[in-house]
Amino acid sequence: MTASERRTLLLLAAMWGGSFVFIRVASPVFGPVIMVEMRVSFGGLLLAGYGALSGSDLGFRKHVWNYFVLGLLNSAMPFMLVSTAELRIDASMTVLLNATSPLAGAVVAAIFLGEPLTIRKIAGIGVAFSGVVALVGLSPVSHDPKTVLSIGACLLAASSYGFSGAYIKRKMADAPPIGLAAGSMLTAAIMLAPFAATSHMMKPASVSAVLSISALTVLCTTVAYIMYFRLIKSVGPAKALSVTFLTPVFGLIWGAVCIGDRITPLKIAACAIILAGTALMLTTGSRAAAALTEG
């Protein structure tokens, strides 16, 4: 990996780590439904425009119905779950819970794709899960029903990414990468449009909320996906997947710097344990969860 590619990897991780902060700022203002609808509709249009300008075949003619399934699993459902959860829990906890998506991908791949759960994979899942248990169980947050449901929503979002990776591998192996991104966003926008039309903003729009949704749409969705697929093309999916290990670190940093989330020893330890388990699992060669798993 060249110096330029390493810089791209770091910038990508920084943008995807920052997405959880932007969600935390924008969601309580626009509301989860309107915020996600804005993100997927404008982000999808920008990605589709980029694909058209670059002469890429987006694969809509062949995969349009598959894109609707992918839009549900990889965009509409996880984005809504995370955005709703961040009304109750901070961005740094959310980014750590989201880091379990490769683990969910391994389990889904074992069930639906026949990829064996080796001893090493099981050990990695167990280690990472212990980090989640420590983070949730020892965290000083109030463990009232709404908070517990929010934590569950983050884990369900991570699982949804796992299902999307398996679906891509089984049904859409020949779909163009930029088409996967644009197609999942645009179909998610179509599915969420009726709900967004009947939703209302939770608070009057603020400058910080407008800037956050703009950054979430342009930087963390459009630019980040373009960079990610270029990185896959230049270094391969295995090395590009190392962004999984950097995103939570940046999420913790941005949460502390931008919105005052506390970086506690517990969060640092949980981050290390979750990523250690993920590294242990990914060294076995499973790539089912590597599809489109940002926040």
C-alpha cells in the first residue's frame, strides 16, 4: 500500500467515524426519518450522477429489484436504527456497537452461504462479544428500557449490514460497485419517502444540524463511497477492509472533540477488545461483511 493509499484509508476512516457525530447532531433536529431520507436521496443522486459522468454501468436494468432488497438491508434499516438510537445514546458508544458488523457478517455467511465457522472465527466472535457485554454492562448510562432498546437497535443495524453482505455475495456478485452504492441509496429513498412525507422535524433547524446533514450526505456518503471503491480497486478488498479497524477509533476522537463525548477507559478497553476479536475473525479470510458497512 502506497503512502497515498494509506492517506486515503485514513481519510475514509475519519469520514466514516465522523458520520456518527453528524447523526448525533442532526437526528434530534430533523428526526430520524427526515434525516435519513435526505441522506439517501441526495447521496444516491450524487452517486448516480458520478457513475453516469464516469461512464459506469450502474446495473439498474439487471439488478433493480435486488437493489430494493439491498436498499432495505444496507441503507434504510441500519440508517434508521442508528439514527433513532442516537437520540438516546452517544456517538462513541454507537460507533463501537457498529464495529460488530463483520461479526454478524461471519454468522450470516455461515448460515446462508455455507462458510464454515472455524474455531478461530468462533473465538474472534466470542472475544468481540465480550467487549460489547463489557461496554453495555459496565457503562454508566441509564439502563432504562429506551436506552436498552437503542443499544439493541445498534446491534440490529450491524446485523443488517451482515445480511446485506451475504445477499450481495449470493445474488449480486456481478453488480458494479458504484451501482451497489447508488442503487441501495436511491431505493432506500423510495421506500422511506411515504414515511418522510408524513413526518415532522423535532426542532427548528440549526446551523450545526444543517452542516451535519450536509457533511453526512456529501462527505460520509458520496465522497466516502467513491473513495472506498477506488481503494478496493487499487489495493484489493482485503486491505480496504482494514478501514473497519480505524473507523471506531476516529469515532471516539470526533465524538470527544466535536460534541463532548467522554473517552473513558471502559470505551478504550471495549474498543480494543471488539477490534481484537474482529481481527482474529477476519484473518480467516471471510469477506462477506465487507460490502457497505459504514454508519
